[in-house]
Amino acid sequence: MSGFIILINLKLIIIPLLMLIKALESVNITEFKVPEIVNHGSDAELSCKYNLTRGEVLYTIKWYKEENEFYRYEPKEKRQVLYFPVPGINIDRERSNYTRIVLREVNNQTSGTFVCEVSVDISFITAMSEAMMLIKSNSIGFLPSWSILIVTILLSSFISS
């Protein structure tokens, strides 16, 4: 009798676990690209391609810089695409779509961690990918004034020694 009880208890554990594993496979990001280094003033292209298992329906695709959402695609809504203001983020709306974001004329504020989040409807299972992008200044003119002051002090103390 105790073997029968253990078998029933294992079924109560294994079946929900298998269902959870199947649900977690319902969405995955197949291609995620964020350039590591971009020249100041250039455009940057970010991409996030995904795959849904059969029968799953896309709920949203969201893009974040740090924790700040700057783009949302929600196909079931009347207004499918939403843009949110985030410092350093200037989306080229003509060249962007739900799998590709083009950032125009990046600047020092654009540097940071970018996240793509893809969610499916009903279960709201979500896949996420993230990567860091740094903006490279083309000349010393883009350095903050305190950096130039420190370099000047160091050089003057080195020369006077």
C-alpha cells in the first residue's frame, strides 16, 4: 500500500513539473544584438528576435535601458507601439520595428545596459536578454570638465617635480 501512495505522490510532483518546463519553453529569444561600443553621434541598431511555440500568442515586446522602459510593442492594443522618454534614447521611428530598434545620434547618456523582454499572452511567461553598450567619445572635447581639470593638475605636478 505504501508503494502505491509514493507512486501517486510522485505523479503529483512530476506532472506539474513537466507542465512548468513546457511553459518555460513557450518563448525564447533566438537573436539578440546590442553593439558593445558605438561612436558618439553615430546611430546604433539593437535587435531582438524571438520564437514562440505552437499555439502561443505574443503579448508584448519591451525594451529597457537600465530599469527604464523606452519602447513597447503590444499587438492586441489599438495603439500597438508606445515610446517612453528616457535620457540618451532617441529612437528612429521610421527605421525601427518590433524586432529592431535604431537609436539616432547616441551620446554619453546612451551608455548602459539594454534589456529586451518578450512575453506571451495568457501565461505571461517572459524571456529576457541583456547587454551593455558603451559610447566612445571621438575627442577630448566630450570629456567632462572635471576630467580635464584632473589631467591638468596631474601634468602640472609632474612637470614641476
